[in-house]
Amino acid sequence: MSKNSIDAAIEHLRKGQLVIVADDDDREAEGDLVGIANVATTATVNFMTKHARGLICAPISEKVAQHLQLSEMVERNTDSFGTAFTVSVDHRSTTTGISAGERAQTIQALADPQTQGADFNKPGHIFPLIGKAGGVLERRGHTEAALDLAKLTNQSEAAYICEILNDDGSMARRPQLEELAEQWEMLLITVEELANYFTEQDPITVQLPTEYGEFELTLFEDSQQREHLVLSKGDISNPAQPLLVRIHSECLTGDIFGSHRCDCGEQLHEALRLIEAEGTGAVLYLRQEGRGIGLKNKLRAYQLQEQGLDTVEANVALGFEPDEREYQFASEILSSFGIKDIRLLTNNPEKMKELEANGIHVSQRVPLEVAPVKENVNYLKTKKEKFHHLLSI
């Protein structure tokens, strides 16, 4: 039922309509009107101000926030739920910025990829909120729910929301929200349903013959609509012993082009050989290129490495953590197959620690060392010395 509700909400939002989103009873236990920013109208904004009566905010993705140079309003956020307000804005095409029509203009501008940070006056009458990249699977707030819904429409990475108040000014709770949904003839969905929508998606599976043997390839999509892959051999849901697993983060340069800067491609291929020999096992191929910083930034890091920085120093110089990867979704994928106990092909103790924290028991570490070449010796030494990888180099 929840999948049908979310699919219906997506269609309503694509058409510029509003929906009600209720969060968890043990969180705020509140409801918001939600719309998609690029199709905001004077009528929908006016409906929010007249009937919902809360503060109109505009959830935006981290990518949009960076593009528009919008950072958090305060350095130390002491909000109970960590809501990431930026400074308020009005689009420069507005006059006072407060009318329903001018607020709709500002909301639309936040969703327009052609808009620049300089196109806004600050402060203003719309309050952008920066959502977590992992959506409701990372933070179960209305900010993330609205952003997830916006992304699911394939139209925008910005939304607009407004808390729903009762006539007496108190917060509308679930019983009142259900009555209002009926009165307004509007869809009511929950954050719980949205979270389930992502975790209950039917994966796509195909047969994949490779030079290493016959495998099944299964696609899983996370809340950011990144497409992760599982390359599996045999009955991985009922292995005779803890399943042999490799969790491999995407490395275009190593996996595809055979780069000697790293050992990624060789590790991937060796893992496939070992699983083929075992007869049962899986490679989880996670779309977190460049230790989570993306291909463009990885290449920028390469430029800094060519100037003498090591792989850790280069990431830090670009403003990133040394390793931005996370393995929560990998744990969720394994759990979807009923896998709770694995033998992990890895040299990375941090990866084992994160999996254990997410409910996957690593009963054995299976080393995955490949012979170094002259171009990646320093890289491997850095992995050993700074990331504490278990390497013999």
C-alpha cells in the first residue's frame, strides 16, 4: 500500500499539487504541506499561508546549496533536530518579496539551475533548508522527505514546505492531519512510508556472463537515486558458511582503464576470481567514486598528488575528509538478502567496523592484496600508514 501511496504522491507533485507529509510520532509528530519548487505557484503558496499557517521553507540539496553559495545560518546549530537553515532569501526580481506570488518566484528560482547566488537578496522571506544527502534513510525529517520526493519527480532538487497548524494555533497531529487531508481532498503520506519505499524497491536482476564466470547482476537504488550493483554467484541467501563478500567502491580509472595509480581494478578482478572459485559469493559495487568525493574531485586530487601531496593530503586540501565513504546502504543490501554473517575480502579495518555497527557480522577478514607496481607503491604505503590498511608492503 505504501508504494502505491508514494507513487500517487509523486504524480500529484509533478503536476504542481501539494501533499501532506506526516513525520514519525516519536519525532516531531507533525505534518507539513509539501510541493516541488520548480512548479510552485501563487495559488499553492497562498494555500500554505492561509490554511497551513506555519513557516514556509525551501528544502534544497547540498549540491544546490553549494551552487547558490548558501551555507548554514549559524556556525553552531542548537536546534533540537539539527534543521539546517540558511540565511533567508528573496529573488532579486521581487519587490518586497512577501506576497504569495513573489514568494513563489523565489521558490522557483531556487530550483532553476541557471540561477546564481548573486540573484538573491538576503535576508528575505523564504528560508532554504539544506537536506542530508542520504534523505530520509539518513535523517527522518520533513526537509529530507520533501527533497526525496522532489528527486523522485525527476524535476528538481528543491521543494517548499509549511507546517500545518490547527485553527487555535496548536500543531496539527495525525488525527487532525487525516481530517484535513479529507477536507482538502489531498494525499497524506508519512515519512515511514517514504523510507519503506526506498528499502522495499524491487531490484532488477539479469544474468551476466563474464571472463571470470557466470554471475547474476542486481541493481539497487538508494535514496539519492544512485544505482549500486551486486554481482553474485550461487545462492547467496543460503550459503553453507558465512558468505564471501567484497564491498568495492567505484573507481573508473582503476576498474575500467587499468590505472596504476591505485590497486582498485586488480582488487575487483581478484575478488571475482576468488568468488568464482568458491562457487558462492558477492561483490557489492558501490557508486562512491574517489573515496566518496566524485570523479571530478578525484581528478583534482590527482593534480595535487602530481604536485607532491599524498592521497590523504590531497583530499583534505580540497576540503574533504580523507575518506568520505559510508557503508550503511551496503549493510541494507546485504540484509535484504537475509545475509548477516560474512567473510569480507578487504584490507580495510574501518570497513569492517562500519559493517559491524550496521548489523553485519564479519566473521573473518580475507586479505585482498595484489602485487604493487612502481606507480602505486607510495599510494599503498599511505593506505597502510594513514588509513591503517592491513598491507605487507
